[in-house]
Amino acid sequence: MNTQKIAITVPSDLLDIIDKTTEQRSMSRSKFISLLLRERLLEERDRQLKDQYDRVFSDSAICGEQLETAMGFDGAGSREGQEW
């Protein structure tokens, strides 16, 4: 993995918590903070994606179109499934 060094400023009480946690986990500060950032950013990306889907599918015209399409596919194939 390609890495870059950065400098950040954090409150001393937060650094104490980080240090205690990393000591318990036998992990470096850098690795711990990187893991937390990755997890939080992935959660944020997923939340934004869900919000975008919710916005699109809250549109009644799009919902109707999706329902019509699904019903069309439901009646289009045999009971064994559809070959693509």
C-alpha cells in the first residue's frame, strides 16, 4: 500500500484515549487512526449512496416505472428462470 505522512493536531485527551487503545491492541497510532478513518469513510460513502437511491426511488414516476418493469420481467420467462 502506498502511504503518505501527514501531521494532524488532536486534543490531548483524545490522544490519551488513542494511546491507551493502541497499547491494548499492540498497534501503532498510525495504523489505528488509518483503520478508523477508512471505516468511517466507507460508512459515509455507503450512507451517501443510500441517500442517492432513496432520493431517486422516492420519485413516484420512477417507482411506477420500476414496478411496471419488474412485473413485465415476472411474466416474461418460464418457471425455470431466464436465460440471458
